[in-house]
Amino acid sequence: MGLDSLAKPAGLALLSRVEEALWDRLYGQPDSPSPLVFNDQYISSGGQFYEILAGHDRFVADLRPEAFAKLGILSNLACHPYDVATALILQEAGCVVEKPDGQPLDCPLDTTTPVSWAAYANPELADAMRLALQAVIAEYL
């Protein structure tokens, strides 16, 4: 294993392709030089939840478990049940937090299960994006 493979987060290239395909499916190629989507990676799910709750971000999805499975990665950094323990706060504030397939976020209360999730600023945005996200996941992951 070379030093280059240790320098990048596992699954990053595949997850980048998924994200690019999602934005292309939703918006196509913009005519403006200004980006439609700002990408900012946080170190924790709690931080990402806060950004949705505060209105700084409108959509975040953590698809690392699917990407790792696709790439045959057995163990790596991923979200766990304790990382999504504050999802109820978002839901009570009118945000949507769910599994990427649109089902309710439901996971065992342990410290090892990898958890995938999608969070949307509101139900209307979830309705507008959910099918595109699911189509991209089906295609790439």
C-alpha cells in the first residue's frame, strides 16, 4: 500500500462521483460561474446536523457505509448510532432526517453499526431531492 492510498479518506472518489451525479441530475450544468452547491465537510454528524438546523446547509447525506460496501472496505470511519442521537432535534424543528432510501432513520443502539442518513432542511426539499438521491445511489452504490 503506497503512501498516496493512505493520504485520502476511503471511498472518497466513489462518493465524489455519487455527489456529482446527484447535482447533475438535479440541476444539470449551470450557466453561471458561481456554484449552485457549496461543499463543506465537517468532522462529525452532529456538526452536519447543526448546519442543517441553523439554516447554513439545506441538504447533507452520509453514504459512507454504502460506498465502503461497494468498494469492499470492511471497516473504516463511519457514522454510528450515537452520532445520530440528536436527529430528533432536527425533526422537531421541521427538518427531515431519514435513511437514504426515504425510510425512517432506525438503527440499533450500539457503538459499531454503520449508519447512513440523509438530512433535508424541510419536507419540501426532501420531496424534491429524494428520488434523485435514490436513483444516483442505485446507479453508483
